[in-house]
Amino acid sequence: MAVIRDVMAGFQLFQPTSVGDAQKLLEQHGSDALVLAGGLDSFDWLKDRIKKPKAVVDLSGIDELRGIRTTADGIEIGSMTTLTEVVQHPVIQEKYAVLAQAAELVASPQIRNQGTLGGNISQDARCWYYRAGWPCYRASGNICYADTPVGRNREHAILHADRCVAVNPSDTAPALISLDAKCVVHTPNGEQVVDAEDYFLGPDIDITRMNILRPGHLLTTIRIPSTWANAEFYFEKVRDRNVWDFPLMNVASALKTSGDTIQSIRIAINAAAARPLRLKAVEDFARGKPRNSETGEMSGKIATQGAIPLQFNAYKIPLMRNLVKRAISGVPEAKWA
Ligand SMILES: Cc1cc2nc3c(=O)[nH]c(=O)nc-3n(C[C@H](O)[C@H](O)[C@H](O)COP(=O)(O)OP(=O)(O)OC[C@H]3O[C@@H](n4cnc5c(N)ncnc54)[C@H](O)[C@@H]3O)c2cc1C
Ligand code: SF4
């Protein structure tokens, strides 16, 4: 838990009602501003007195950032659309069910009613030390408190660590990557559209950010193309408790098969590294193979190549291997094998 040191720092609260006004405020206040979506992550930082922005730009009054629209090639989801709306939307349930399944497993109903899709994929690293305000690498210090023989690192990374071993805990992120979603970001230089897998950053690129957003940037929309509509989906999340809990790891996949043969596939995993990982080597291996437990077994082995456990998270290697195996084989009987 964070140490409460003083009263909550004051800030100017702005409540724009259009994207244009929000953009102007964010540009004007630059790194002094904090974007507020549902507040489930943001309020923790403010109440724990760890982040002390001078300005808070609340997006809740911007109607154009809400809602789910069908387009000529799929759907568009406004970044301020709640997770509950994502779960309950008939088109998402019917065609992009992996996203509905992932969103439905986030936290609790109350959190899903308030938390937004944009906020869920933009949430900060979930590491006890960092969130308690310890001056670690991610907080611009020169030590990692989690990566020590006695550090609390049971939930931390087994892949692609670089000084920081924290993970990205979003449940919806791997589902969006499996659907080949795009993130639309408004920047002072115009609109930027990036593949969901490129929205996230590892510590090797920038240890202080979890995603590509910079001061002045606003995530407006998540686009899902129709390419993977009605594919064979798999989502599984493993957590300590089956309610209210972050993933120890999760996996999302979309497959198209012909007979037993996997014709095309996208698969992503989260909470294994600081960013959700698209498992391209697994995709390359599984394409053209039968969808069975042998292919799943080998896929799990490929996925975990190079994994390095910390003191208390070695269990994540077999966990990841089995999640990938089950996502590929899709055989219910194999679920707990
Ligand atoms: C008790 C608890 C349990 C949880 N369990 C889970 C879980 O099991 N799985 C899971 O995936 N998540 C879980 N979460 C995380 C929660 O789902 C996210 O914190 C939440 O979705 C964040 O969404 P929000 O709308 O509240 O965003 P906020 O907290 O308001 O914002 C999160 C971050 O994103 C930035 N941001 C948000 N929207 C935008 C935008 N449009 N443009 C630019 N920046 C933006 C904010 O500045 C902030 O840095 C849990 C949270 C809590 C408190
Ligand atoms: S894992 Fe990352 S966030 Fe946690 S203490 Fe280490 S550097 Fe900081």
C-alpha cells in the first residue's frame, strides 16, 4: 500500500465536451496534464499522492468518444466506451466474441461499469513498488526493487525484461491484438493510426511509458476490422481469485480452419512481459498444421522460448505453455491437461 505523506495535491479540473477542446487543453498543459477516463487507475495515483498533475482533463463529458459504431469494414469503439457496454454489445458478442469475453473478465461489475476500453489498454504498470512511489527505474530511479532475491515478483515478467520486470495487466489488450485492431490517437501533428500490438511499449523502448501516448496525445477510437469476424476464438485468464483480480496471465486467439487444418491465426498473451505479446513464431508454426494437442504442445514450447523466471514466478513458464497449448488446440478436454 502507498504511504500517505500529505494532503492530496490540488489541480485544475477541465471538463471539455468535444475532442477538439480536449486536444487544445492537452496541448496547452503538456506534461502537466493527466487524462482522466473512468478514473479507476488515475484516481489511485492521485489519492496515493504519487502523481501530482497541475491539470486534469476529464473526458467523461465528450459524447463523441463514447459508443460502438458499425463501419464499412468492421466496428469502431470510442475510447470512453465502458467495458460493460463492450461486453453487452450484440455485434461484439456475435462477431468479435473474444473481446466480449476478455472485457467480461476484467475486475468486477462496478469496475466494468465505470472503466473504459481506452483506459483499460492505457493503464499503468501494476507493480507494488512503483505504485507505492518507490524510486525505481520506471520512476526514473536506478534500481528495480522487484528483481531482487527477496522482491515481491510473483506477478512479474518472464519475457523481454529490461531493468523493469513489471507486466502489462490489461485483459482486453491481447483480445484486441488477436482481432488485429487499430488504435486511433490524436496528436498535435494530426491523427495517428497504429496496430494494437504497436500501441504498447516495452522498457527497452521507453521504461517510463506503457504505450505510445505522449503529453498532448488522446486515444480517441479503437477500430476492429472485419477480417477476423466470426473466427474461432479462445480467451482464457488465470488469476488467483475468480473475482476482482488481475490476470496472472491471459491468452487470446483467433483462428480460421479448413477441416482440421489451421489456415490463419493470430494469438497474443499478456502479463508475461511489460507489453502484451503477439506470438508471431507460434502463428508461423501453427499455420497449415492440424488443430490438435500436438500442435498445441509444440506451440506452447515455442511461445516460452527465452523465458527467464524471477525468484517467485517460475510457475508462469508452464502456465504460459499450457495457455498457448489450449488456445491452439481448442480441445476442451485438454483444458486442464
Ligand atoms: C480493483 C481493481 C481491479 C482491476 N482488475 C482488472 C482486471 O482484472 N483486468 C484488467 O484488465 N484491468 C483491471 N483493472 C484495471 C481497470 O480495468 C483499469 O484501471 C480501467 O479499465 C482503467 O480504465 P479507466 O477508464 O478507469 O481509466 P483511467 O484510470 O481514467 O485511465 C487509465 C490511464 O489511461 C490514460 N487514458 C485513459 N483514457 C485515455 C484516452 N482516451 N487518451 C489518453 N489517455 C487515456 C489515463 O491518463 C491513465 O493514465 C482493475 C482495477 C481495479 C481498481
Ligand atoms: S518491476 Fe519495474 S515498476 Fe516494479 S520496481 Fe522494478 S523497475 Fe519499478
